[in-house]
Amino acid sequence: MSVPLFNGAVMTIFAREVLEGTVIIGQYRTVVQRTPEWQEPEKQKAGLKAINTAAGWASLVAVILIICVAVPLGLLSRSFDERVGDIIEGVSKVVAAFCILQLSLKMPKFLGLYASKKGKDGVQIGLTLKSIRFNVAWNIWREVAEIGVFLIPFFLEGDKAKAIPLSGLAGIVVGGILGGIIYIANKRLENKTWLAVFMAVLLLFLATGLFTGGLHEFEEVWGMTQNVYNYRDAAGGFFNEKKLPMALVKPFGYSAKRSVLQIASFWTFLSFGCILHFWKWFSTKKIREAEELAEAEKAGEVEDVDKEFEHQEATTIEEKSEGTDEEAASSGADEENQS
């Protein structure tokens, strides 16, 4: 059986990690470009250079580490039968589903819809060149190294590792494009709400489709549950998810043939994602209410200080005025006594 050179789960893993890495780099670049303390041309140039250099070296070190792990695993791997291959495929899809779900939750935060506990730009303020180098290098190394962790099942299976180069390249392109869109949107768009909602919903359905497909792989290995409906042949096969045009929506959970497990997994995972998004929205509401209350209290304190200062000034003026009146009265009395 020929081994496919493209794998959607691998592409998803690469796209997710590259997107997160691109967003991290974009956030730090935005802070350096917008923060008043970095507006000096030479200092800003040094900051941007530090971000690019740290990201480049961290990626290189992580790639070398992945190769050092992948080569021995590939050489020591033994031939797996088709059932084991289905299990590995299912595991990779389920892992990718949770990766995409996490990204669906992060996307509104990247675009400013969900609040970030680290600040408006999602990174700590008061950055120095040293902290930039460390934070960027650590985060980028972690994102790239995670790719290697998620690819371990493919390294173990041997033949399916052939799908990594092409799928990885596609994932890098997709992740880079999405990251670029977010970076440009953060710089140019004032209202990013609808973009955040669209991307969050799209990614949530993609994650749901991957999760459902992963459990279906297990189902094919350990026994199918009862089919609930099957209309693949209806309308001349138009609704068949294995053919165009419906094949385009299959990654988002669509299928013309559903088993009990597929239906249960689809709605369970989708509901779980919706609950998490509701919790993020509710937490954002509480965080922003607390921020507004803190700002109001701060404004009230400033107003109280101003009133106290005005009161002190008025008291001082009155005291000076009374002192002047007393001096005038005393002077007048002395003149009368002299006359």
C-alpha cells in the first residue's frame, strides 16, 4: 500500500505552532514599535534586531534537537500493521484537535477581544534587551520543540514520516499567513471583533472535525458503533464528504455518514469548546470590570487630592487675608494713639 505524502494532522500541528510563534514575535515587535521608551531610533532598531536574532537561534536549536530525536526513532522503528497505523493516526488527530481548540481560545486574545492578564499587548511591560532575548528565545524554542513532540508517533511508524516534509511546509505557509494577518490586523484595524469571532468559530469547528475523525479511527480498529444515517449516494453523490464540493467542509466535522460515536463526539467536543469560550468571555468581563473600577478609584483619589490641595490653598489665602486685616487694624489703632 502506497504511503501518502500529505497528512492533514501533520499540517495542523505545524500550522498551529508556527502561528503561535508568529503571533509571539508580532506582539513583541508591536510593543517595541509602540512603547514610548522604545521610540528612540537606535534603541528601537536594537530591540527589533534582538527579537529576530533570538527567534532565529531558538528555532535552529529546536530543529537540531528534533532531528537528533527523530533519526534514532526512525532507525529503531519496526513495521506496524494497519491497525496500529490507524491508532497512531487517531492519536495524532485527537492531539491536533486539542491544539487547534487551544488556538481557537487564544485567537480572540491575540486580537484583543479576550482580556490578557499580562497587559494590553499580551507581554510584560518594562522590557529590556535582556528580557526580550530570553522571553522570545524561550517561547519560540518551546513552540518549535512542541512540533517534534507531536510528531513522535509519525517517527515511530517509519513510513508515515514521509508525509512530514510536504505537510510541514504547507503548515508553515498556512501558519505564517494567518500570523501575518493577525499582525497586520493588530496594527491597522480599530475594531477586530468580527475577525476574532470568525477565526475562533472556524478553528473550533476544525478542532471538532479532527476530534471526531480521530475517534472514528479508533472505532474502525475496535469495532464500529451503529450507523445513524447515510446519504452519501443521495443526489448523485453530491453530499459525499469524500468528493468535491463537500470534501472542502469535511475538515470542519462534516460527514454524510454518521455513527453513534461520531455524533456523540462531535456535539460533546463542540459543546466543550463553546463552554470554554463562554468562560473566557465571562473572565474577560470580570477582568475589565475590575480594571474600570481600579481606574475609577484612581481617578477618585486624584480628585480627592486635588480637592484637598484646593482646600489647603483656600485656607492659606484666608489665613493670609485675616493676618493682613489684623495688621491693618493694628496699624490704624497705633496711628490713632499717636495722634
